[in-house]
Amino acid sequence: MAAESLFDGRLIIVSGKGGTGKTTVAAAIALAAVRSGRRVLLAEVEGRGGLARLFSTRPFGHGEVALATDLMGIAVEPDEAMLEYLHLFHGMRRISRVLAHSRAVEFATTVAPGLRDILVIGKLKQVEGRRENGVPVYDLIVLDAPPTGRIVPFLSAPRAASELARLGPIHSQAEAVRRLVEDTNKTKVVLTTLLEEMCVSETLETTEKLRAAGMTAVAVVANGVYPRRLEALRRNASASAAEDLLAAARQAGLSLDREGVEELLAEGKIQRGRLALQRSQSRVLAEGTDLPVFELPFVFAERIGPVELEGLAAAFGARPAGAGRRSSK
Amino acid sequence: MSGRRRGGKTAPEQVLGECVRSREVIVCCGAGGVGKTTSAAAIALRASEEGRRTIVLTIDPARRLAQSLGLAGIDDTARPVPGTRCRRSGGRTGELHAMMLDMKRTFDEVIRANADSPARASRILSNPFYQSLSSTLAGTQEYMAMEKLHELHASARWDLIVVDTPPTRSALDFLDAPRRLTDFLEGRLLKTLLLPAQLAGKTYARVFSLGANAFLRAAGRMTGSELISDVAEFFQAFEGMYDGFKRRAREVYELLQAPATAFVVVSSPEEAAMHEAEYFAGRLAEERMPLEAVVVNRVHRVPAMELPDRASLSALRASAEGRLLAELLANHEDWSRVARREEKVIGEALATLAGTGILCVPHLPGDVHDLDGLRLVNQFLFG
């Protein structure tokens, strides 16, 4: 599967085990989609401000802000989404004001089953449907979604809501949202992982759980993949190896002493261990799922900023900027 | 940072060691994916090896603790962990048990244990609103973890309970779960929801305040009346059980503030995770809950070395040894950059944490999935 077909839908949902770099991956996917000529909205839902930090912008909330050319950002807030919803669909201006001052919103969003989730997804559905002169405002929405532990309830929220509210406008709206989420042409679920035992097994478990809930992931993104190197390093590099390396250093005119070479060898062996683990987990992943796996390189940088993000976006094999640009206006 | 003393304070390893020997509850919290479960298991293992009867309660549905402890499966009964080397101390032999929270089952048990009659219990258990509430509601997991903690603590079966908190949306959810429930039960809104089922059709409109009335009408209009009646029926069936819920919520809250409790915030040396850790430390201070240590997992340390300049590296391409040396140098440089990034993040956190020690666990070459792995982690946690 090429990244292009990933970008063909309307909504990409990026989930993954905590600590696998979900936010970074979502940002990289969004940037790659922008580079392929699309106008993209990058959304976060858990109020962590991770996107603002990543793009070095001021913290932002429920309103859309520009993160880069053709890339907007939003942090969806359930409470805001609820008031907006009451406003838009029920014209309940007065009620929503009353609600805002009571504990009702807090009550409804914390106590009602999955309501937070459906409000969040509902907001995205509303943005997805927004048109200007008949053309969608955004070609694609990329969602930094809840982690794998919560992704199934999150994505099932519209179904649960439409079953719970058996009629009325909430039912029909929940149904509309459910149709968007369950339409595999429009909504693509992507799972991020590290090539480590716990992450890979949780990723495989999640693909099963999604399938059981009637949804399918379309791709896995292996994040933090180390470059292949040090293959010439023998497992038990002995004293003679250190001698050989020292000789090579001298020959090349490098000022390295024995102690330095020993240290480099020790670090190299640790890295070889990580690479071996990575290889075996890569195999486990490949054997456990038919999904395509995109690999993103480990970022060895002093900070992860716009330059590093562009580098990660390139891993999705998008066409260079400017090629085949589509206008959304 | 290991073994470092600041301002004549006790080293963090000793602080954590003291917690393991003397506290009754240790709560491990932090962002998802930072190794919280591993830290909790390692701390519990240490306690059992110090001669304490210990249970570690994990909540995570990915069953990571099971993996950490090398177990095939785990359920919501306490299971002894095989292969521990528990010591006798003070006439008692240490024990290590593990348990995984089954949110739905715990909720059902709480209902059965607290309903005044089996009929009332089954009325609640069969209510559609309850069924989705008990399995999907955000916050239920946190709340049930607290109920379980309360139950385990009240049983007096354990010297130490180590709690691995749910992978929350934010640390706030976990801390707020008991109080939110108390607030919720005391809230006026609940009463307004309770009323319509209690009052006969026509009269209730007069009883309601305008806002609540409008809210209910709107809610009914939007959801269909069945949901509203399910909700009302649920709360009505719940009546009489509130006091018990409130009492336990208050007791857990007090337990979390008690000197017998210690909080350990777990993090990774990433900016986002550290942010969460700092925020959580602030919240604990506000709630007067005892934060005793911050554990940072997967830290990379690379000793400073004087490196040859890039220009001379090209000379290495001539031989196989030279090429290997070049790769080793590149590896060293790469990890040095990561180490500098992490050092900066940890340093900033240390400045904010004011007095709480940080324990750094290095990024170990393999996954930690057995007791030996946990013992290795403990070398860094306890010195």
C-alpha cells in the first residue's frame, strides 16, 4: 500500500500504545499529506498541548490555528463541542448558556457513556462536512487519537450512542458519525508501534480487537527504527578487535586511545543488542499481521522540531512539495 | 543522578527504600507508555523481598503486568507470583501477589455488596444505562481502581498494596475519580434527574426550576425518552446506596493523603511525558498527597569523549576495521545527542520538582519481562 491511498480518505485516525510517539507520527502523516498537495487539519483530543509543543506555536484550543502552510491544527474540547452542538443543531442558545453555568456539561461529558468521545468525533464529522463553494475546506483530517487501550471504546462510541438513544436527533447524528467512522474508504485507522516486544504485542492485540468491533486498521507505523549498522561487530568482540580498531584509528591519523575504543565497543554492543531485538520484533509484527508497515527512523537529534518532522514525513514517500498540487479553493 | 544528594537531603534511592519498607500503599502514576507497570511490579517485588506481604494491582487492559511478571494470564483474583525470593522479616515471610482489575466485574461486585436486596442489585445490573456506564464510561476504570484499593486495604491481608494506575487521558482523571463521584452524588443535577421517575407525569413540571425542566425536555427531545427513563430508573435504583459510595470515596481520598501512602510519579525522558510528570507533581502537592519519588525510565547516558573531527573520518573508509570504527563513532555521536536532549529535559524537571528526588533507570538492552529484569531495574531504583 502506498502512502497515497492512505491519504485518499477523509479521516486518518492515529492510535498506538502510549510512548510510541503517536503525536509525532500523526504530525508526520499530516505533513506528508500536505506535501502531496492536500489541505490538512491535524487534530488532538486529549488536551495535552502536544501539537503546540511540537510545532512551537502557542497553546491552542477548540479553534483552528495555522501550524504550517496548508496545515491547520485544532485541540478538540468535549465541553466546547457540546455547547457548539446544542447551538448548531438545536438552536438552544439560551439553554446552552444555562448549561455552561451549571455543572450539566461536566455531568454529561463525564457521566454519560462515551459522550465525550462522540462529541469529539462528532466535531470532526462536522469539520469534515464543511464546504466552501461546494469544495471541502479540508482534504484530510488527521487525528492524534486516544491510545490503543481506549481506541476501541472511542471508535465504538457513535455506535453505542446510536443504540442507546434509540430515536431522535441524537440517534440520527450518532448514526451519521458512525457511518463516517465505519466507512473504510473514508476513515483509515493507523496504529503506531515501536519494534519492541510489549508494543508489538499490544499492536497485534489491537488489530484483533478492532476487527472484532467491526473496524479495521489499514497500516502500522513502526516508529523509532534504528538504522542498520554495526553488522561487522562480532557479538563477542574481543581484545584483539579493540587492537584492530586502534590500529585502524592510528592508520587514519585519529587521536583515539585504547580506553576510548573500549567505550565505543561497549556502546556498539548495546546497540547491536537493540538492533537484534528490533529485527526479531519486526519479524513478529510481519508474521502477526497482513497490514503494510511504514518505518520511521529514530530521531537522533537534540530536539524534535520542524526539520525533524519533515524528515519523518519523507518516510511516507510523498511526492516533493509542489508536485501535482491541487487547489482546494 | 543515582546516589546524588542535594542540599543534605536523603538520596532518592533511600527515600524509595524507606517507602517500600514502611508504607501501606504506593501509587505509581504518570503518562501512558512510560513503564509505569514495570516500575510498579519492580517496587512490589522489592517489598516482597524485604519480607512484606505485597500485592500489585494493575488496571491496564493490555495485560502488561502479566508480561512483566512472565505470567501467562491474570484476572481479578490475587495470584501468587512464582519465582520470588521472599525474605522473612519480623517473624513474617514476604509474599508477592498480582491482580488485574476487571472494571465491569468490580463494579458489579460493588453493586451486589452494597444493594440492600438482591432484587435491587439485579434491577441495577440489568439497566441498559448501567451496562454501558460500567464498561465504557471514561473514569469508571479510575473509580473502580479506587474501590479495589479500598477493598484490598480494608481486608488487612496485605502489608503493602502497589497500585499501577490506568493509562488515563490525563493524570487528573485518576486523582479526581473519588471526589468527582462524591461531588456528583451531592450535585443538584442528579436530584433533578431523579425526580421525573418519582413524580407522576403532570405534576413534575411545577416542581422543576425552569433550567432543569428545559434541560430535561431538551434531553428527551434529543435522545428519545427511553434513554432518559433508563437514566432516571438507574439513579432511582441507586438511591440508598449513595452514602456507602460517598463514604468509601472519602475514605480512599483520605487514604491517599495519609502518611502511610506514597506516590511515585513515573516518566520517560521525553518532553511530553516530563510535562505530565511535573503537572502531576503539582496536583499532588495541591491535594496534600505525599509524592516521594520521580522515576524516569529508559534514560540514555553516554560518557563524554573527545572525538576526531569529521574531516579525518574519511580516511577510515580504507579498511574493514576502519569502516566499523566509523560506524561506532556515528553510533556514539547519535546517542550523545539523545543523551544531551534527555539531560536537558530531566534538568528542567528537577528544577521544577523542588525537593523530590529523581531516579533514572537506563534504557536496558532488552525488554523487561521477568523477575530478573525487574531485579535489574531495582538496582537503579534502590541502589
